Amino acid sequence: MFRFPLATDRRGSLDTYVAAGLILPLLFATLFGGMDVLHLLMVSDELAGARTVGAAEASIAGGVTPGVVSEVRSAFGDPSVNPLLIRVTGTAAPVPWGDRISLTTVLPVSLSGFPYNLLGLTGKTVDIGGTTVVTSNWVPSGP
């Protein structure tokens, strides 16, 4: 009678140890590599939120001012990154009412950790960020 081999029948065999030796490092690499990439995504999301706050402030202020730059940096809440590294550029104030204002935030991030070591990217710097466009909401002046 034919019988399917059970996993317990193969316990201690060489191919079990070889399979474990190949699979476990890949699982750990995926886990720890994924955590580093997840952190990079979280920083990018936090920067997008700070850019949204800055765009709202620039809309009220009629363009990018030092106060808008300060608001962007204070809205950035990731304690692992220095907010003073955020570069904020855009349409300088004053912008006439109803005109478009662009606000760009860029944060250079140095890559370090397991997945970047494996890919040879350790020590490289990438810029994360983006641009938001809003309309100036200054109250029109004049008659």
C-alpha cells in the first residue's frame, strides 16, 4: 500500500537542514529589510503631511515666506530625522490673489541598513519629497 511521507519522517535529514539554511536567512533579510524600507516610506508620508500644512500656510500668506518654512519644519514630526534638513522652495510672496503658488519640499536621506548594504547603496543619499500647488487666498486689495 502506498503511503505519503509525513514531515516527521524526514526529521533530521540533510535536505531539511539545507532547506532551513536557505529559507531562514531569506526570511530574516525580508523582515529586517522591510523594516528599513518601511521607515523610509513613513518619513516620506510625514514629509507629505508637512508639505500640505505648508501649502495651506503659503495660501494664506500669499506665497512662501520664512514663516511658511518654519511651519513646514515644525509640522514634520519624525524624531529620527532633523527637520532643519528639509529644503522648502516655491513661489515667493507676495503673490496676487487667485494666482497659483507652488511649494516644494525635499529631504535628503542617507541610506544605511541591511537592504542597502546588500544592494551596495550604503552611504548613498536620496532626496524624497514633492510639490504641491495651491491658489493664493489673499483678500484682493483695492476698490
